Amino acid sequence: MGVFDLVTLAIFAGLIVLFLQRSIEPGDHRDHLWQYLVASLGCAGANYLGDNDYRLLAVLLIVGTLAFIFYVLKPIPQPPSS
């Protein structure tokens, strides 16, 4: 198993946990299933690029995928504003 396999697998596992956590929480959620699909495809694409020696593109796609996750899915709750 290569580095890109481990990194993208860890990100994907985090997405699964986030999805399952949000699916059992009560209340209205702003995230949609397609947003998780976009992040998952980012992981798959980065893994493919990394395995085929496009390391710079793979790293850029991983960074972009993480930015998408933090900007769109917001896994870390925001503190309430006073």
C-alpha cells in the first residue's frame, strides 16, 4: 500500500464517519449526498493520480478535496457567535 492509498483511505473513512454521524443527528442538515460524492471522487482521483506517478497533481487534488470538505461539509462545528 502506498502513501496515497493510506492518505485517501483516511480521508474517505473520515467522510464515512461524518456522513453516518450527520445521518443520525436530529434536525435539518445543510449537506446533501452529492457533496459527499464530490469529496469521494476527489479521493479516488487523487489515489489514481498518485498511483500513476502524477504526484504533484495528486497532492493538489488532496488539498482541494480537504478544502472542499472543510468549506462545504464543515466537519468542525463553528462556535456560536455572541
